[in-house]
Amino acid sequence: MFTRADRLLVEGERIKLPNHIISFYWDDFTPHLEAYSPEEDELTEIELSCADMIISDDRRCVGRLDEDGYHPCPGNSIVRSFSQCPSCASSWIPIQECIFEPRCSGDKCDCDFCRRRHVVYAAFTGDLVKIGMTSESRLRKRGIEQGADAIAPLVDCENRMEARKSEKWISRELGAKQSIDSIAFAKWLTIPPSRNQIERIHSDLIERIRRWRKDVRSEIEILDGYPTRELPAHPPKLVRIAGFHSGDTICVKGKYLVYKDRTSESPLMLEIADLPSRFIGRVSRK
């Protein structure tokens, strides 16, 4: 247990943190941060009701989970762009870069992830629209992962490569983004979403796409189950992940944890989805 984080965070000193974060995920509208303790050789869940923690800059492969349980990375490999090393990821995807830019429809790599049916969707955050793609069965979950106020399927696709091509095309034709930056997301965290506004934007979007594609879908799901106790009075400031954090959680939405800093009482925003592969230690308030 860490009791004095300010004493531990000495410049140039490497701190051995006890838990290795292996996953951040949503179970419906409940967020979970899961870690592995090498000392205890067991998985544990990190409490998210407060942000009293030290997070490492060092990133190591999260290993893999299968029917036999959790397996730490044999090489304790350093990672950067992904939370797994190529070897540990090979059980589900042969080439990791294909997660973002598929190289085939699954016919060459024989990978189920690439072959499965996908959907191109529109995610709504306030009056912002993001175009994305995901496996057909993960549509609702993907919306929750992104902190969307609503999500709507647009077109069905036979595989991931087809979905990526359609995503780019629809995004370009609509002039819609494929990502929402942290500043824009922080702004909309302070404003309760308007269902009527979202539905009007969605209706206009569908009409525009129908000019080019007749196979567009028209349903939409409002995602209003996030367990938010309060909205921050001001847009929270995005903070650096590595280092010391201290404060009570205001809300967790999408990939961000928003907390009230104990010193300044200002709302801060931590990209919690980027924690897997890093090491973490809880800090006592004393």
C-alpha cells in the first residue's frame, strides 16, 4: 500500500507498482478495470469510485486470456501501439495492424475476426456525429465503449475490410469525423444530451445517405444508462496518464474517467481505456 505518493514520485526514481492492468471493459453500463498481481498470481478488479492511484509510463504486454484462464506474456514484452505483443495477439489476429486497416476479407488470413459480419454505424455525442465500424454483434457495446449518447447502424457489411471501405466512403461523403477529440468530448460532458436533438440529426443523416445508398438502416438506440452522479460544471482537462492522480470520481463515460482533483477541486479527465499494459498502485489519502 502506498501512503505518501509525493515522496515516491521522486524524479528519476523507478517505482515498482504492484498490479499490471490487463483490461478495461464495459459490462452493459458498468465499467471494469482488471489487473493481474504477479506477487499473488491472481486477477483483481481496481475500484473506480476514486482516482487515488499511481500509473506507470512503462507498458508491457497484457498476455492473453483463453478457456484455461489468464496467461502472462512469457517475454514480458514492451508494447506501444497495442496492449498485446504480436505473439500473444496471434491467437485471435495474425497481423495486429489489420485491426485498423484490414488487408483482406479473411480469405487469406483465415481469421474469424476479419471474416465476421460488420456494421458501419453513426455514434452521437451531443450534436457531434462519429462514423465507425464494428462487428455486428458488438454494435451496442461499441457505442457504450465510446461514451456515445446514441448509436445507429447505417449499413451492413459481409466482412471487416468491406466495412472499413464503407466507413471511409460514408465519412467522406457526409463530411463526418471518424473520431471525436478529447476537447469536444469534454465539452459535451457538461451538457445533458437532448433526445429530440439527436433524433433530428439522425433523421437528417439517414436522408442524406439514402441519396447514394438504398440499403441504409434507419433504427437508432439512445444510450442513457451511464451511472453519472453529477455532471462537471466545467469541461474537464485531459491529464497525462502516467504519474500520480488523486480525487473522487465524478463519472466514467466511454474511455474516460472524470474526477475532481483533491488539491484544485477542478474536474480532470483520465483516458482510462489506455491503462491496459501499464502498472498501477493504489494510494492512501493519508
